[in-house]
Amino acid sequence: MDKIHTINDTRATLLEIGLQLFAEQGYNGTGIKEIVDAAGVPKGSFYNYFKSKEDFGGEVISHYADGFAEKWSMYFAEGPEQPLAALRYTYERIISYHEQCEVKAGCLLGNFAAEMSESSELCRVTLQEVVSGWRKRFVSYLRRAQADGSVRTDLSAEQLADFFWNAWEGALLRMKIERSTAPVRACVNLMFDHFFLPQ
């Protein structure tokens, strides 16, 4: 039991360090040696947990998505009951998190999409699955908001969610360039104060 616990701990540590380094330096800018050194694990033992760096990259994406899903659940639980207000609250919390970070790393999903979608089918498919899961959850809240009259119905919840995702990811890229959360805050304000509202 202790051995299994240690294996799981080491694997989780590698994933967490990989997540941090990939967010700060990118996938191609981070070597396996750098990851295992930070984790205090021999380089050879890395392959006891992951088949390759590419496999590790896919696992890091899933690890990031799991952590993000937990945060979303927490934000929704503590936020307003009204669905549109609940969505806005979650993104206000995300912006607050970025404001506290000295390094404006942006979104790991967007970063990986830009860097790895063409060169790694494994990472591309994993990203697609994660984004699809996010989309379903966002769409479910928008549908509820359409039903209570707080969100426009001339566009489908899927169209609204897709447009928001595209705008949000673009704003995150600008946040990295400008080293400021002003672009993501402007994106959220425009979406929730104007774009989502009934016309």
C-alpha cells in the first residue's frame, strides 16, 4: 500500500511540475531532465510513469483539465444561483487568479494548441476532448439562462459558447503580450454586459 501511495505521489508531483513548467516555458522549451530535477526523481524513472514526453504532455493536459474542473465546481457552488451570473462569477474568479500571478502564463490549453496541435496528434485529440467537456458545461448554463430570459435566443447556446471561447482565448494571448489582465477583463465585461444579453 505504501509503495502504491509513493508511486501515485511521484506521478502526481511530476504532473504538477510539468504543468507549471509547460505553462511558463512551453512544451518545447522544457526538457525531461528539467522536470525530473525539479521533482527530485532520477531521469530514468520518468519512463516508469510515462511512455514518452509526448505521452507526458497529454497527461499534463488532462491533469490541468481535472484541476480546472474542480475549480469550476467550487466557483459554481459558491457563486450566484442564476446561471448567467454564475458563469460570470467563475470568470471573475479566474481573472482574480491571473491578477495574483506574477507570470501571465495564460491558458495551458491555448498554449498547447498553438504549440502542439500540428506536431502531436495525441495532444491535439486530448485538447479537443477537454475543450468539448468545457463546452458542454458552459452550454448547459447558457441554455438555463436562455430559459429564464437572461440570455439572447437568436443564437444557439452552442454558438454563444463557441464565440465566447474564441474571444476568451484571444484575450488570454493579449494578456500574455501586454502582461496585464485588462484584455481578459474587457472580454468578460463585453460578453456578459452586452453580447449574451437579449437583443
